[in-house]
Amino acid sequence: MFAPPEAHPLDMETFHSQISMPYTLTPGRAAGTFLAEMPNRRIVGSRFPDGTVVAPAQDFSSTDGEEPEELVQVPETGELTAFTRVDGNVIGLIRLDGCANDFAHRILADLGDLSVGMRVAAKWDDTDETSIMAISGFVPDADAPVGEVKGLVGPAEPLGVIDYSMSLDYQHSYGPYYGRMFDEIREHGRVMGVRTSSGDDALLPPREVDDVTHKRTGTWKACADTGTIRACSIINMEFFGLTREVPYVYAEVVLDGASTRMIHVIEIDDLETAKKNIKPGTRVRAIWTDGERKGRVSDIERFEVIED
Amino acid sequence: MGHEVGIVGVGQTHHARRRTDVSQAGLVREAVDRALADAKLSMDDIDTVVIATGPVLFAAVNQPEKWVVDAIGAQGKSVVRLTSGGGAGFAGALAGYYQVAGGYSDRTLVVAYDKLSEGQLQYSISTLYDPFWGREFAVGIMGFSAAYWRARMDVLGHTEEAAAMVAAKNRTNAIANPYAHVKKEVSVEDVLNSRPLCWPIKLLDVPPISDGAAAIVLSNEKKAHHSTSTPAWIRGIAYCCEADNAPERSLMLSEPLAIASKKVYRSAGITNPRRQFDVVEVQEPYSCFELNYYESLGLCPPGQAADLVASGATQLDGDIPVNPSGGCMGANPIGAVGVIRLIEAATQIMGRNESHQIKDAKTALVQSGGGWANLRGCAVLSA
């Protein structure tokens, strides 16, 4: 619709955001048993109705979806089928004796000393961790006898839940519209939007195309520090990721001069008073930070109710 | 118009707050086994598969379909994974519907699930907010929904009492649902007196967090008779959306749902929804949502939802029962819910609903969606 600017890409400042949270993952029976047996120094596999054995144990066959007939103990010896080096570690695929799939793990040897088809054996770590890292890695062992798959005697209770966490970092590009808005917030402490294609009200955040008319938006405009609550709720429940102490008000505010909302917070003393005093239509004012502005929405610390 | 599409087999897990005995893939397998058995089919009879889930951040497994395919024996089949927030399951059913209606598949399996015990629900939903503009103050879907419910109170009269009636009705209905895991009779007063979480949303306005999966087999008219003599035919289905922060977006009525229902009613020949539907199943992530659906689905005019629920019309013995299954209040594995609602409506039409069979139910309405108002769909099923 609109031609890109005639410019080469510029290396601009980016906006950092992080998504980070804990999980409790469920491995299921087969993988849960595999993990529970790691400190017992037993490698658990699945034997499927067609006779194939895979390790680590799986609840479902990757060839036909069948469930395993039984969980088995597989040998800790096998043949190296592939290898590479990642971040200083040698990683290999190992066809454990009697198994139909490859087992991925660290190979404790120099890359130059390895060859496909080489016999290897597990080297166990001294740990009681229920993790595949109870095996420190596999070492070349030319004389390792070929092991046999055995029944799993007295299997451990499968692990029900595994603690896990994930932290993802992003560097978002502002683009020209967000870029100008956040520059204005940082440099001048004012919130600027762009006018709709045909009116005087500003769109916040600013954007290139008017969502309603699908025409190019108009010129830039500074909005006031005051506005009206369009919708609000009282956050009274603590959950992961909240950055404020409860209770407080979550408010969607339309700044004077704008037509779209801005999300922010209002501090309150107690829930009952807030129910009465803070509602759609209530007039509010932005309270900017006393400290250094960073070019984020949080340079406005909070909103406050404008007393009559 | 292409082929007729019917639901010919259904299956869902017994939902739970936390299933530690099965992985995500194992959960999906349970629902698929049940749906295939119900349709008297095996995986060999299925042409295409649609797998639907909520956002991957819910349970930290990206491209979960790779794992699920192994678990359901769908190796080598056409498999599409689809996500659309809270309406994921319903969007999956729509994708399956298109495949069969368009003649690209005789039979399609749609399976939808979420294992919400594994992650941080509200925080995950907060990541849907614009990272620049709002995420710093995001409060998941609950705080946001509560804010717009508060706004609707003034404009549409969706009072705390009216929402409490929805919560009490659905929670009481869920007691008879064998697949629900929250089964406790509560009164309107109990709901009103429960702890504010994101006021006006209170503890008993909020459904549980659940692990669960649900699957349906869709078939065209040529093959349906192999599975059942009473398919639940999909007479219309649509799923619409709106812009996120557009200037004219009121968030008072759900415009996408109004558009979807208009389309669907036209194709299904519905001119008087209040009279023509025997039973309705809706996805109510919080009790206040159901009030909006009454209005956007045309069961009553805007501003009259509180009167409708107070009249008792949407109770089990009312003239238009809504959520005889208990809706989300009995179990809420979010990504699966769209399919669960379809299952509950389909079994009503087939005359074999396990919760509360509505006598002689012939025509059913299903609603599902994600977000507060922005992704909304509905479908009409009939015998």
C-alpha cells in the first residue's frame, strides 16, 4: 500500500523484553520411569508389540502409535552412529545394543578420535538426580561386549512432574511510529499519537494506517496528561508476573485528545473505597516518574484520580 | 455449496486439575481413542487430522503436533496444527469442517487440548499484550475481562447478581457431567460473597484450570452412516475477529460474534434463535461472558441479558437451556473447550448426552471464542 522509505537498513536501538516463567511438565509413564531410574543407573526403554525396543522409553510408538507391551532395561553399551561438536561438547547418537532408535548424549572423547560404528559405553555420574545427565556421557570402549535387553525388575514409580523454566529474551524493533512515540516520552515527557485519517483525535499507539478507514493516518499530536477511564478492574489476586502489590486498579484510560486506550494502573488504599470512587468515566491524571525517563510506558509511574 | 458435514463420533477425557499420569501427548491419545471408538473407526479410516491447542507458552512445548502425531498413530497423514487462543478448539473444528465440506477429506479427526497445570496461565496470556504498549501492566485475561465487565455494568446492566446467576446455574449443572472435575452446588449468594480476584470477578465467577482433551470425527454424508444413524449435522459455522485497538471498538457488544451469528443463522435458516434452538452450549471463561453471548447471539436484545438469566429461561428446565453440561465451570482445558462445547451439543442432537439430555433436542447452538470480544465463533447443529 505504501512504498518503503528509500533508505538502507539502519542499526537502531531496540526494545528489550523478556518472557520468563516456571513450569511443571508431565513426562508420562514411560519417560517418567526412565527419569526415575536414572539414579539407579538403569536405562529404561519401551518394547512395542512388533518387538522393537526404543530408549529412552516412550509411551507411544513413533511408527504406528502403539503402546508398549512392557518397559525394559536396555544395555548401556552400543554403537556410535553419528557425532558432531556443539559449543565445545561432542554430541553423538548411539544405537544402544538391542534398540531400534538412536540415543542422543554427550561423547567424552575428542572429535578426531571418533568414527561411526565405534563401540561406546555409558559413564555414570555420581548423582541422585532424576535426569538423563545422571549419565555423564559415553566413552569409546572397543572391547565392550554386546549387551542384551532385559526385563525391568521392580521399576521405580514414574516421575509425575518435572520442574522446568523458560526465559526468552527479545529485542523488538520500534519502527518509525513507536520510535517517535517513545522518543517523545523519553525526551519530552509527553505522549504523542497520530491523528486518524479524517479527524482530530489521536490514535494511541501511533500507527501508519487507520484501522477503520484503511487510509493513511494524519499528523502527529501531543495528548494531554489527563484522561478518562474507559474500563477498570481491581486486581486483588496475586499471580506470577504481577509487578505491583495488590490491591490496585488496572485501568484502560483514554487520554484527552486520543480515541484509543492506554493501559495503566492506579494505586488504591482499599478495595471498597476504590469500588465507589474509580469507575468508567472517572477523570485521571498521569504521574510521571521523578527519575530518569527511559522511553517506556512505565515512565508514567501511575495514574491518579482527579479530585473535583 | 460443498458436502454436508456431520459429527459422527465424539470423545473427551475426564478432565482434572492436574493429570500427572499422562503427558500432553498421552492426554490427546485418550480423547482420540474415545472418539474413534465412538465413531466405530480406526485411524486408518481418517483422511486428515487437525490438532488444536492454546498458545505454546501454556505448556512450553513448541510444535506439539510432532509429539501428538506419534501418540495418535497419525504418521503419514495430512496433519495441520492450529491455534487461536481460547477459541483454538473451535477454530480447529472450522478448519476440519472446511476440509470435509470442500471435498478434500471424507473424514477428518479434530482433536484439541490444553494441559494448563504445567504453566502459568495468566502470565502466559499477558504475553499477548503489545510488548511496547501495555504488557508492563498486563493482568492476563482476568483483569482485562473484569475491566470491561465493569464497563458493561453501567451500559448494559450486566450486574454482579446476573453473572452470579450464570455461575450458580453452570456450577450446579456440572454436577451431573461425568467429565467435569468441579462439582459443587453453589448459590447466587455464595458467588456474590466469594473473594474478589479481579473485581468485579470473584472466585466463584471463575472456572477451574484444567488438563483435558476432546476429539470429534467429522464425516461427509457419504461415509457418515458407517459410524452412526444419527449424525449431528453442522448447518453453519463461522469464526470472526476484530481489530485489537481500533478507535471505534467499543468492547460493549461482541461485534465479531454478532457477525458470525448472522452468517451462521442465515445458512442454517434460523430466524428466531430464542424459539428455534432447543439447547445452547457456550464457552464462558468467566461468568460475565455468558451474559454477553445472550445478547450477541440474539437470544435477547442488548441490555436484557440480566433479565433473561433472572427469568430462568436459560436454566435446565427453561425454554432455552444454556450450558446443561455446566460449561467451563465444570472443566476448562482452554484449547479443548471449543470442541467440548461441540461435543455436548452434538450428543444432545444425537439423543445421548451424558449430563442432562434435553428432551427431543433437534437444533443446537454452539458458541466459542478467545479474548474478551475479539475472536468469536458459533455453529448450528441439527439432526
